[in-house]
Amino acid sequence: MLEGKTAIVTGGTRGIGYAIVETFVEQGANVALCGSRTETADAALAKLVESGVDAENVMAIAPDLTSPESLAASFAQVVERFGRLDILVNNAGISSRTPLADYSAEEFQSVMNLNLNGTFLASQAAVKIFREQGDGGCILNTSSMVSKYAQSSGCAYPVSKFAVNGLTLALARELAPENIRVNAVAPGITRTDMVDALPEEMIKPLIASIPLGRMGEPQDIANAFLFLASDMASYVSGQVLGVDGLARS
Ligand code: NAD
């Protein structure tokens, strides 16, 4: 489904991002996975190659997602290695559980910096390349079900994901005339380190409330990204696709 395409996946070292990388490579893409540090990105790359992925089709980069210069330099490396860029997946993200009264301005800002500003800046860097190539492109953002329902503490996290949805729709409108599609996937609770970090008493009732009766697997989410990245979704833009087992809150 992605033969001949090149993708960059931020937060590609583990969890949902790693599943997206595996799935995209399996479907014929060349993929650059991003980690927050060179060591974690290289370790994820080594794990992929060990699992049988051809080293020719993958590379690891570690841009600072809050720095336009760092993003431009890393994305240029990807174009140099694979010849072009077709798909950007803005998946890196951090969560937050802090109650309102305990938030510092810095903590609130740090969530927004990665989840929103990182998505904005990486999109800007990718669009510059798409424009030079002149034949369209695809941006996919990882939102969350908290962008519909919020959560009972840690307001920075849902606020950042509401904003990611807004950015998705705004950029979809702005970039459609250049055949650049912009969509988001909003996962429900998915089995990753992010969820493992939450207390059992919080997770259990949430899973019990999911009508499809189970937690999401990273592959469930990666499948939605695959569809939106592929030419099967060539007339889809500005959408936030919920993949959450019909979760309510
Ligand atoms: P995870 O913690 O397993 O992975 C997070 C990824 O983000 C890692 O690859 C990490 O390297 C990267 N990252 C974290 N801080 C970074 C930084 N400062 N700079 C660059 N990269 C950084 O989490 P996950 O569950 O796989 O989350 C991936 C995305 O899915 C996030 O955007 C998250 O908000 C979203 N999401 C997760 C769930 C869930 O239940 N797991 C639900 C909804 C949405």
C-alpha cells in the first residue's frame, strides 16, 4: 500500500509509533523513525533490523521537535538518503495527570511544546519539502480520545490534543489546493508504556467501559494510519479518525 513512498514517524521508538514504522515498512515504504535521543532511535532501528526488516529501508534520526533548525537538518538527511518525502506522522507525545492547582506554567508549557508546537513545526518542515517536490504530500497526527472527552486531571494533555485536532483541520484546508492531505487518528486506551505508567485503579474501570470489550493494541492504531497514509484515502482530508473501541470517556 505504500510502495515507493518515504515516511518520517516521530516518536517511532516504541508503542504506537513503533507499530506505525513496522507497518509502513511492511507495506513497502522507506521509513525514518525519530527518537528523542540518538541512542533510543538507534536502539529502535537495531530492533527493527533484528526482527527482519531490511536495513536499506529504515533509518534513525533524533531531531529536537521544538527546533525548526534541527527539524530542517534531520528531514534533509532523510531526503538525501531516500530521495524524497511523502508522509509525515506527528506521533511523539507526552501525557500529564497533574491536577489544576498543582500545575506550574513550565509543566503546562512542556506538554504543549511537544504535543502541539512539535506537530506544528514538523509539519512546517515537511511542507517545505512537499512544495519543493511539487506533487502533494500527507501529514498524519496522533490525537487522542481525550480530544473528545477530556480527562479528570492533567488538563494540558487534552488541551494539546484538542489543539492538534484544530491544527489538523486548519492545515487540511490551507494545504488542500497543493494536494497535501492532513488527517489525525484519535486512539483510545492503547497498550503502550504511556498506559503502563498509569495506576491500575484508573485503567481497569476505563477498559471495563469500552463497548468493544478490550484495550487497543498498537497495531489497531497503526492500521488506521496505514489507511490514511495510503492512496485509498486520497480523497480524505481534515478528519480525526477515532480508533477507540467506541470509548465514551
Ligand atoms: P509512548 O510513551 O510509548 O511513546 C511516546 C513516543 O514519543 C516515544 O517514541 C518517545 O520517544 C517520543 N517522545 C516522548 N518525548 C519526546 C520528546 N521530548 N521529543 C521527541 N520524542 C519524544 O507512548 P504511546 O502511547 O505510543 O504514544 C504515542 C502517541 O499516542 C502520543 O502522541 C500519545 O499522546 C498518543 N496516544 C496514546 C494513547 C495510549 O493509550 N497509549 C491514547 C491516545 C493517544
